[in-house]
Amino acid sequence: MAEEKQKKLRLVTFWLFSSVMIVFAAVTTYIYLWISPVSGTIWQALGASLPITLLVAVAAVILYVVYYFLVYKKG
């Protein structure tokens, strides 16, 4: 039973981390496409996308903690 719980937690970790990385790449690319015609740099795009990425990362950590307690309190 404990092995199954560990497997579920690893899967959730994988999906949450992957989601944060996809959001980071998509938001940075979207911002860069908007600012590049007006001489924007990739560093400006990274700086502008950082708050959104951090917000998504914090949400992912919160979801992981909630899922962790749900899995371990259930069994």
C-alpha cells in the first residue's frame, strides 16, 4: 500500500513540475513575441514572465501539499 502511495506522489510531482515548465516556456515565448518587434530582449521577456511563473509554481506547491495530505490521511 505504501508503495502505491509513493507511486502516486511521484506521478503528481512529475505532472506539477511539467506544468510549471510548460507555463514558463509558453508565457516567456508569448511575451517575447509581443516585445521583440519593439527591440525587446529575451531578458526583458524573462523578467516579465517571472511573476506569472512564480504564481503558478506556488499554486503547484500548494496542490502538492494538499494532495500529499489527502493521500496519507486517507490510508
